[in-house]
Amino acid sequence: MEVVERHAMFGGEMLTFTHLSASCGFAMRCRAFTPPGFSSEAPATWPCLVALGGLTASEVNFATKVATVQRAAAERGLVVIFPDTSPRGQQDDPHPLLGEGASYYVDATEAGWGNWKMFSYVTKDLPDLVVSSFRGDRARIGIMGHSMGGQGAIVAFLRSDAFVSCSAFAPVSNPSAIGPGTAPAWRAFSEYLGGGDAEAPDDAPWRDAWRSYDACELLKRYDGPPKKLLVDQGAADPKLKVLGSERLKDAANDKVQLTYRLQEGYDHELGCFVASFAEEHVHYHADAVAPRSALAALRAFLYV
């Protein structure tokens, strides 16, 4: 890991760094917030939160437009990782809904997208990173995301055991439901995973690949240990029909306790809608990953 920039923030520190991704095969950029007391040797390990950005975003957007995340993380003693939303400088596409900033957090299988292994990056590389470089506790990592990042967070939460808590803001929720209302995800899934013909039979091989990155489909089929999921959606979001997040309510079964909150008057804006509820989400994760926060442990160490 190479730190290229650092700034004091809320008594902690904000870092920008690059690191080599084993899954994608080259360097990725991230930002990270370390809470007050992180430089101390106590506590030995820290609870962590991964925050995934949405379509066209980089590692900068979430970390700068939603600083309420860092403020709450400083209070609760959480390390927060803000990864980039896709590989950079390897493969791109002139279409704004494909390529850089538009990974949809899938492991691409189609020719030309060999470095697009973002599901593996999120579920394998990032947990390894927080353990090796941020003294993170592998058993105490949460994940959240906005829009495309909300989809990535839910899929990673349901398909892996890397995260113990999950929340999402206005997540892309049903991208395998092919139709005019899913156009952005349809184009990306077709390019990265193949297929996309609405007239193809239901058992077409590519359909299973699409469903494996579809939050609604995963919720319907989920049969693992009980989990909890928090979702906030703006009622005035112009993307509401495209996102399909309300379908999560029908998809959830008794193995996943879904809290779905439709927030009146709010739209899709990262710096307004997400920033308004981000602190609640951080505390939601902290209650799961740090019932006795790292900051409290540090204070006990310093003042006993």
C-alpha cells in the first residue's frame, strides 16, 4: 500500500492510497478514514466499514460529499474504506454507462473485461486489505453503498461471509428484470456477463449469471444464517422505477430481516439524501461490528 495524500479530519485522519489488487491484477485507488487514536497500539484490531460508490463515481465522491460518515465513524471508532468503483486505465468504453466508474461490482466474464473482477475485489481483496494495512478485525467488517454501490453491497453481503452488517441507499435492486426501466444495468450486464435478449428462454445460461448479481433474486433464494439489511430510499428519487428498490420488500424472506424506509421528500443526491441519513447508517453498523467501540477501548487503555 502506498499513501499518496493525508489530511486531519474529525480528530482522525483521511488517507488516499493505492494498493495492488490480486483480483483485478493492478493498482486500485482508495480513500480511508482512521478514527481518533488509530495510531496507538491499543486496541490491537479495529472494526471497519466499506462504503461503495455509485455509477460514474470514484473513490473521492462518497468520502467528500458524505463527510457525515467520517464524523460518526470518529465517534464510534470505525475505520472506513472508500474504494474506487472500477479499475482505471486498463479498459474503458466511450459509453457513459460502461467501463470506468460503471463496474456494477460484478466479476465480468466477457472478452475484453478480464480486469473487471469487482465482486472478488470487494469480497476478498478489501477484507484482506483492512486486516493487513489497517489492523482491521476480519470478523467485524460492515458494508454499505449508494445506488450501484448499494447493489454491490447487498450482493456482497448475501453471497459471501466477508461482512457482518449491510445497509444501502437507493440500491439498484432488480437488474435482471430486463426491460426499459432497467436500461443502465441492462447495458452493463450484457457487456460484462453476456446475454440480454428479453425473448431468450428463462433457462438461458446468462440469466443465472445476471441473477447472481441481482439483490431481489438473491433475497428470494437466500437460505443461509439469519441476516439484517437496512435500506433507505428517497420517495422523490427520479430513478425510483429504474432502481426497483421497492421490490426488495416482496423478495425478502424470513431469513433476512429487511428494514426498508421510504424517505419522503428526498431524491437520489449523494451529498443531500445520503448525507442526511449516513450517520444513522454508521451507527447501525457500529452496533453490529463494534458494540464496544474501538474508541471506548482506547480510552480505557489510556485512562485506567
